[in-house]
Amino acid sequence: DAGVIQSPRHEVTEMGQEVTLRCKPISGHNSLFWYRQTMMRGLELLIYFNNNVPIDDSGMPEDRFSAKMPNASFSTLKIQPSEPRDSAVYFCASSDPGQGARSSYNEQFFGPGTRLTVL
Amino acid sequence: SQQGEEDPQALSIQEGENATMNCSYKTSINNLQWYRQNSGRGLVHLILIRSNEREKHSGRLRVTLDTSKKSSSLLITASRAADTASYFCATFAANAGGTSYGKLTFGQGTILTVHP
């Protein structure tokens, strides 16, 4: 398996522009997570989906951020309009909650991240 | 302070020495996980310990969990320069309603530097 795939790997944009980050989870995983990492705030969970349904979006900073998961193999995180304070590394991760004995596992597999710079 | 706080924030040791990192948390958990992040890369899962377990081993890694103190420790024995990375503990709590899925809450991490 190729692991979690994110694109683009690097994005440089100007304030006010729309930014779309993309993620392909590991096949068969039905939970997907979007994180943001900065030096100041560490690793923050923005939103997570289970079976393509948003479960918890309490970490989404404000209305400028939106996330979708139209199918089991694709998710997007959109920022519109972008601001310099959005500059960070954005990670996507996926997991398989499993059934029965494995239902308490939930280890997550992370993508390589997208480094976003908003000028 | 937030769930999953690591201590120390930074640790510098010589190759061959053991490295111990601690993690404290506040709420009930289903399991606690440790992750490693090399500079500029994504996090990689190292080891998971469930709430009913007290100790677990994986290669040179040993993790303990004390649910009464809400704390965990990660020990890396015989460290190598390649172990240089940031290490994060993360607590997992299943979503309400008896579901099997949920979210991880990560701490700020410990930066480990192993000198050759």
C-alpha cells in the first residue's frame, strides 16, 4: 500500500487566495483526520470523519476552513480566504477502528504533510 | 495544561544511553499511543498500550501505563543517532455511544537528540 497520500507537498500563496489541500487515505481505512502543526500550537486536530461523515469539527478555526469527504478514498481541506496565520504544515491521517478485539486500537497512519505558506 | 503532556520538552543524550520520556493526561482513555516524527516528516506510530495493560515492549521500546496516576513513560534502550526525532504521546478516547472510532489528542512532544 502507498500509505496516506497528500497533495500538494508544498503550497505558497498570497493572502486572500483560496487553498485546497487533498488527501487519499489508506484503502480500507474508514476514519480520516486533518491536523495542523505549528511551532507555537503544536499538533492540532481540525476535523475527523468516519465512514465519510464529519464526526467532530470543533477544531476547525473558523468559517474560512471547510473540509469534505465525498467518498472513502478522497478528502479535501479548503481555506478561503487564506491568511498569513494559516501558514503551517497540514497533515492527513487515516485509521481503521476495526471490530471486536481490534476495536480499541485506532492507531493512525499519517501522510507526509502539506507545507502551506501564505504571504 | 493539555491532555497528553510530555516531559521533558527536550532531551540530549549520548549514543548507547537510555532515553526516558514521560507523558501525563487528564481524562479517561481507551489506549495511549506513542508516535515519532522526524524533522519535516509525518508522524509514525511506534507502540500502543491499552488502558488495561501496564507494560508493553517492542524491540528497544518499553512503555508503561499507570492509569491511577494518569501517566505513561516511553523508554528507548541503547539509543542510536538514528533515534533523533520528536516523540509524541497521544491519548485515544472512543466517541460517545459505544462506537469503536474516536480521536487522538496529542501532547507537545519531546525532542530527543542522540549524539554519536
